[in-house]
Amino acid sequence: MTSSRARLSTPSAAVTSRRFPDGFVWGTATAAFQVEGAVGEDGRGRSIWDTFTHTPGRVVDGTDADRACDHYHRYAEDVAMMGELGLHSYRFSIAWPRVVPSGAGPVNRAGLDFYSRLVDALLERGITPLATLYHWDLPQPLQDAGGWTNRQTAERFAEYASVVGGALGDRVPTVTTLNEPWCAAFLGYGSGVHAPGISDNASALTAVHHLNLAHGLGVAALRAALPARGQVSLTLNLAVVRGASGSQAEAVRHVDGLANRIFLEPLLRGRYPKDVLDDLRHVTDWSFIKDGDAATIKAPIDLLGINYYTPTLVTAATPELRARARGRWVNDPMAADEPSPFPGTDLAFAEPQDGPHTAMGWRIEPHTLTELLLRVHRDFPGLPLMITENGCAFPDEPGADGVVHDADRIDYLSSHIGAVHDASGQGVDVRGYYCWSLMDNFEWAWGLSKRFGIVHVDFATGTRTWKDSARWYQQVIARNGLP
């Protein structure tokens, strides 16, 4: 990149060979709750994930993120590591309860100062910061008032966005409102396997709308707070949905509506898909959608981030499947070893998929990422795209030589970067790729048991050790493409 303050701009050269256009952005990503630790320091408030992880039985391995990677204290070391990797950009999230501890009201200056120091450290090394405002760590006081089922939470989010935009917007060229609202709504309020741990489909659908509304209100707040050159984006975890058999077209349509179109259409077209509203009128009357909301939600964005890991296989719900699954929610419906209720609906189930799999049980099928990018490009022409997360978990530990030899991760990343390259070659305006994740971290309801990083973290000591995949990614960045 030519400048540490460079906008995430249009590549200037055509895709050639297995190289990417000049200006293509290479980065890594993390999330505040997963890496920072220091949950009780410098005025940080409590989040729904603090509550969730300290509730017995919620986290698979019984761990918490009180320390995580200790990034709060070791950020300078981590930024130096990013510089050595050659990263163009670092995507991180800002902890709402660190900045506004109660979710509304007084701002915690010490929290803002931490992110200011992080941004300055990145810029000093020529690394462009990409900040996400909400990566699921809702302040607990807002949840006590209803969380994302309460319309006022969207208004509080806009206030928080204004604070961050005003404090950091002079140095952060692109700010993302929300990360993966599907997870926040459907895993947090539908299946309940994520914080705040509520299992109610009507609540999940209400949360969807209020998250969409928060995005729209947040965009307006950021436009008012950021410099004129500032960019605003949103990140969605979109799905490639397929039927378990040729007779599952209705299940595919329905799940595509819940996984993709319930976000894409209001955010980019100003309306909810009618078929999704009709499908679920037995669950909710949608009365939480108010006049004027559609226009607010459709606030123009400069960039759409896409997080992608695995395809989704679905089947229609049957009485037999419902009986087998009654009262049973699995940590990850996409990786279940038998059909599992699709979050947010009683009309479809997620089906297990054949391998190869990552340690999450997610099927590895790189060409589906090309398929997804082509679909978004076709449905929303002219919208710039960015791969804001892509990566894999494998059971990594240093060998006798002290090195983590993770050839399986290199294979995964190489094949998916190749899929992005294929999409670029077919005209998709995809401007960068952020590997998930910079380092092993706290993997939500899986705790410390799943390792996604290209850098190994010894959670007892905090020691960072480059895996083979980090050295490989360093070479990819240096050549702006695959070997």
C-alpha cells in the first residue's frame, strides 16, 4: 500500500496469472473479546459475553476470555508481528463496553485511549486500520433492558458509533458498523448457543430487525462524525445454501432468505423479502418494523465485507426430525453429526456434510466461495466487496522443533484465496482478503479449544509462535498472489 492512511480503493490492474491487482489489500482479523483480555481493567464494563462465559455449561471447554491473548497489554508486540508479516491492513473490533461501559451515557476515556494507541501503532508501521464497532460484545446493562429485542438498543448503538467516529475517524479510513448480525441474532436469541443465550425464534427475528436498524442509524452517525473521505462498511457472513436432495428447493429458498436475503435486501434494496415475512408469520407479526425503518436501514455503504468458511446443507423440517431434535441445541448446527434445527426457524434443518472437514466440523469446499462472490456481484452490481474473514481451525501444537507445521491450514487458505482469484478473474470487484485469524484466540462458545490463528498462542504464557502458515502468508503478501 502506498500510504498507511490509504482508502480501501479500487485495484488498478487486471488480474494476471495467480497474482492480484495492484492495490489489493492483504490483512488479518481479530475481535476484541477474543483477544484483548483485561476485562476488568481501566473502566471497561461488563458485556453479555462476560456473563455467558461465566455461566456454567455455556462454554464447551469451561474456559473464559478474562485473559484471552492479553492483547490489551501486548498490542505493541502484536503490531510489530503484523509489521513483520507485511500486512497491509489489520481488521480489529472495538469493545463497546470498554468505550461506553453502560452502553449509554458517560464515555470511558481510558477505553478510547487504548484504541487510539493501537491505531497510532498500526499507522507507524504503515498498516491501515479497519475498525469494526460491534463484534457481539453488547454491554450487559443494555441486555438487561432487552438487548437486541429492544428498539432503543439500535439508538444507543448510533450514539456509540458517533463517539468512536469522532475519536478515531481522523486516522481510521474505514469503519464497519456490524460484524455478522446473523450470528448475533440467530445464535444469540434463536438457538441460544451464543450470548445472551436466549432460545426463542420470535426474539431472534426481532433482533434481526433491530440490528439492521442499528446499522442504518450507525451509518448516519458515522457520516456525521467521520471526515468527508471516511468510508463506512458492513460485514455479513453470507451462506451458499444447498439442499440435501433434489426435492429440497423450498428449504433452500427459506434458509437462503434467513441466512442471506433478510440482511442483503433491506440493507441494499430497502425492503424485506416478502417470502421470508410470509414464511414466518406464525412466529411473529413483524410489528416491530416501523414506518421509515426501511429508508434508515438502506443507508448507502462504501464497501461490503463478506465472511466465509463453509457451505450450508439443509432439508425441510419433518415431524420425525422435530421429535428427534426437541430440546436439543448443538453448539454449531452447521457441524452437527445429525440434522439440527436451523437457527431462527422451525421449517428447516441443517444437515451434516461429508468431509473433508476442519476441526470445527465444517466442510472444506473452496469453489463455493467463488460461487458466493459471483452471486453477490450479480445481484448487487457495482458494490465493492472485501473478504473480511476466511480461515480454518485445526488442532495445532508446536512440534519437537518448536514449529507448528500446519500444512492443512496452508492448503485451506491457498484454495480459498484461489477461489477469490477466480471470482476476480470473472469481473467481481473484490478488493482484499483478511485471514482469520492473526493468532489463536478465544473461539466463543468453543472457548480455547479451537485454533484459527496463523500464529500459535500458548494461553498459559501468552507466547506467540509463528506457524508455517504465517511464513507462507508472508510470502503471499510479498508477491501479491499465490505461488
